[in-house]
Amino acid sequence: MPVYEYKALDAQGRKTTGIVDAENAKSARARLRRQGIFPTEVREQRAGRATRGRALNREIDLKRYFQRVKLQDVATATGQLATLVGAGVPLVEALSALIDQTESPPLKLVLVEVREDVNQGSSLADAMRKHPKVFSDLYVNMVRAGETSGALEVVLQRLADYTEAQVRLRGQVVSAMVYPVLMGAVSLLIIVALFVFVIPRIRRIFDSFGAALPLITRMMLGLSDFIIHYWWLVILLVGGAIYGFVRWIRSEKGRPRWHRFKLTVPILGRVNRLVAVSRFCRTFSTLLDSGVPILTAVHIVRTVVQNDVLADAIEQAGRNIREGESIAQPLRESGEFPPLVTHMIAIGERTGELEPMLAKVADAYDQQVENILGALTSLLEPILIIVLGGVVVVVALSILLPMLNLSAIAS
């Protein structure tokens, strides 16, 4: 069933927009009128592609190109789909109900196409594979395993729990960085305001006396002049540096060095390693527990860690598995995985309890990440205050020293 985007007026005469699921444009208009909405424009939408035959006649909606499906929306939809499937609702009807419940317009468009493919005989996994920006390889392979084993409801619930855990972990990292970044931005604005608005006014006072100025004052005045007159050069230098850095970390030589640096940099390196290892353990555990073949699971988790150094160690583990050997040994020999991980994996392999062992390690490392990020947030606040205070002190000295010298001369 197609999805139509509409522009309309509500009962109070206010403009509103949205999307509606209907058989055709006429049905979409009728459905909107029954809801008390009076459409002025209705047009069919497709996720990621224009409707054939009308692409040239449709106005370009730039907002649509910047819409992204949030991970939280996928987690919520997955949990709802698990509930519907568990209640015995046929898959196509469950997808229809999910489309009605979903509040995210881009996700709704994707689900409509998934439903159409399933209605035409495609498996749910194959239908989802057509939308890799929304459903990852991990997601698709777990759904495929659930369909094959007849335990789709269980797999979907595990996927929902896994995705929620990833959202929480990402939220912890983001929330821990918001305050320091905000403080840093405010500090930078204050510093720029001092050099652009305050120091030039004081300079006119010093020039009127004609006395020799201390070195620190001359340095501050010179820096102020540079910022005022050559701000464009600062922007170009910063932009060029960022562009060059991005090019370097994406190159064959720069990428492995950058990934190694992210694991070894003081403090933050430990956080990066813990986050990557936690993601590895939880993803591997979820895949194996859902019936995904172990070699397929290894291939997926290799990309999930998002670090080439750790990915190489995981790839070696995959080669060991093909040869019928242990997973833990190459991870231990790489020296990149903490001893706790390799010991727990080795114990899990011997006892046949690999999945729960990995889940326990992931829980422990998630807690460590939360504790470290909390400590870093508490530490960064006084550091930023000290840095800002230091800049203010230097600026104040550059202003006060000439005044003291002038007072001494006048007396």
C-alpha cells in the first residue's frame, strides 16, 4: 500500500504536513478529511527513490535528503514488531500495524516498502536488506536466523534489547561530551570577544600615552590585530587542517595509525577500547544466541567494532575457527583485548556457555564506560574553568601592567 505525503489545513486553519497510508491519492484525501484535515496537496512517496513517471514533475524537497532514521526509532519499532508477531498476527498485518504506529516519517516509508516486498513473497530479511542504512548486516542476519528457526519473535525481542543497549551506550558517551563541548564553545566565544571588542578599545588608550608597553601587552595587541584583520586566514587554516586530517585518516597509511592512536591515547584510549570491546562482546553474544552461524557472526562483529586494529585480531580469530581451533587464542596473542575478555571466552568455549559469558563481559564493560565517562565529565569542568581563568588572567595582566607603569611614571 503506497504512502502519500500531504500538505493540508487543520480544523483551526493552521498549515500542517505529514504522511498517510492509503490505496491511492483519492483514498488518502478521503482518509484525511475523516480525520478533520483538509489536504491542499497529496503526492506519493518512496523511501530513497522517486515515484516512476512523475519524478520530473515533482518539486525538490531538500529536507527529505537530510532525514535519517534514528536508532531509537528502529529499536522501538523492533520491539513493537516482536510483540505483534508474538501475538500471532500475520507478518504483513503486523507490518501494517507497525506503519500506523510509527511516528518517524522516513522509517514509515521504509516499512511500507518492506511490507510490499513481503506481500509479494519476499522474506522479511531479504526485504530489509534492501535498506542497509536502516537495517544493518547484524539486523538482517539475525532476522534471517529467526525466520529459518521459526523463532522470529524471540530474535526480534533480542534485537530490540540489543539496539536499546546500543542507544543507551551511545547516549552515555554523547551526554558525557555535551557539557565539556558546550563549556569549550562558550570559553572560546568569551576569548574571541575579549580580543575583538575589549583589547582594541584599550589599545587606543595606551596609544594616547605613547609610552613603551610590556612584552605581554604587545603580544596581546598583536594577536588581537591578527584576529581582527586576518580572521579569514584563521578560518582557511583551520578548515584546511580539518580537511587534510580527514583525508589522512581515510588513507591507507593514515587509517591504521589513527585507529592505533585512538586505542593508545591517554584516558580516552581506554574509553575507546572499552566501548569497542563491549560492542564486540554484546554483538557476538546476540548473534550466536539467535542462531547465526559463527563464521557469519565473526564477519559481522569485525565491522561492528569500527577499529581496524581490533578488526584484524577478530579476523585472525575467524581463520582459527575455520581450522577448528579456539577463538580466544588469537585474541589473546594480539594483545588488543583485555585479559578478562579472552579468559571468559576461553571458559565459555570449554563449558559451551560462550553466549552468556560474552553478555556478562559486555555488561561489566558498559558499567566501566559509564563510571569513566562520569569521572571524566567531573574532571573536565574544573580543567576548562582553569584554562578560561588562565586566559582571563593573561589578558588582565596585559592591561594592568602598562597602567601600573604609567602610574609610576606619573608619580
